[in-house]
Amino acid sequence: MNSDMQSAQKEISSFTGSLLRENFGKGPESVFVQMAGKYLTIYIRNFLSPIEKVLQQQDQDLIIDEMRQKLMYALIHDIRAFINAVTGVQIEHIYYDWNMTNRSGMIFAIGNEIFYDTVVVDNYHGKEEVEQKISTLSKEAEKTPEKITSFQMNSRTIAVIRTGILVRIEKEIIRYGKETLLKVIKRSLEKGYLHNSTNFEAILDKKVHDIFVDWDFELDESTIVIITEA
């Protein structure tokens, strides 16, 4: 592994953990940073603040999600700037999601250039089947995406980018300034489909630990990150 990249990964991991600790009152147990091509993932594990733990015990995951959304709006700017300062790569788009059941989270960033001459694996095992399954699930939830691109970042991480997924009523909801509400609804709906599907494990021939999804409504784009066993 490139020593400069390894150093950058450690710095970003440490910064992210400290930033979450300062703003949530408790930091994650671990933060893993991966770079491949122009993509960067920050995988956060065992992260739940004391007040969130109480809310979770009361089945108030939606309140936790709303709280994190508001805080992350502010923190994402700092994370984006830090990645740029450490790597020299400007972040064009950034996505994030949480899995409250697993107490995990994912930040998925897209840079304007490749990180440290790294590459993604385009022809990974099960690629066509994964994209077909995503297309089918997307159609069940809203509509068939106009375009689906997927690739493997490492032995545990597969990223899927969907373009052209919003239906007319969703665009109207966005026009009325209800993006946050729409995202909460779509996340609940889509993650229900994604997590209820055991096909990914059969397709990839390995256990799936986490699935994260987020949207950029302005771009009409969505990302899905699948974390598997190695």
C-alpha cells in the first residue's frame, strides 16, 4: 500500500472519529477509510451516543435519524475540507447513511480525481446480477433507474451508483422544500427492500454485513454501499 495513502487514511479516520466524538458526546469504536479510484469510503462502527441509546430503546430510530441528519449537514463540510487538505483531492459529492441496528455508518465521497493512483474493480464477481437486483428493487420502490454503475472498492466493499430515479411526485415534494422528509421516507422504504433481500449474499457468495443508501436530489442520483465479509 502507498505509504502516503496509508498515512492519509489514518489521518482521515482519526479526524472523523474525533469530530463525531466532539459533536455527539461519544465517538465510534472504529473508523475504516478506503480509497479506490476517485471514490473514498469512511466506514463507522459501533457508534451510538448515550441519548441515542435511550431513544433506540424506546423505538425512536426516526428521531435519531433526524438528529443525525441535522448534525451531519454541518459536519460534512468539515470532513470534505479535511479530505481535500490531506489528499489534495477536491470532493465533488458526498453521501452518508446510518444503520441503527448495527450501530454503523457510511460516508461515501466522490472526488474530482483519482486518489493515489488507485483503481476500482469493474468486473467483480456477481456484477451483472447485483445491478439487475438493484434495478428490480428500485422499480418496486419507485422506478427503474436510467443508469446503474457498480464496482468493487476492496474485497469487502461494493458501491452502486444509480442515476435518474426520481418520479414526478418526488420532484414536486422537493420543489416544496420537503427534501428531508422525502429522504427519511425513501430511506425507510428502500432499505426495507434492500435488507429483506437475501439475494445479495447468494449472488456474491458471501455474508452481507451492512447496506447503506443515500440520495442527491439535485443530481437525481443515489448511491448504495454494500459491506460484506472479506
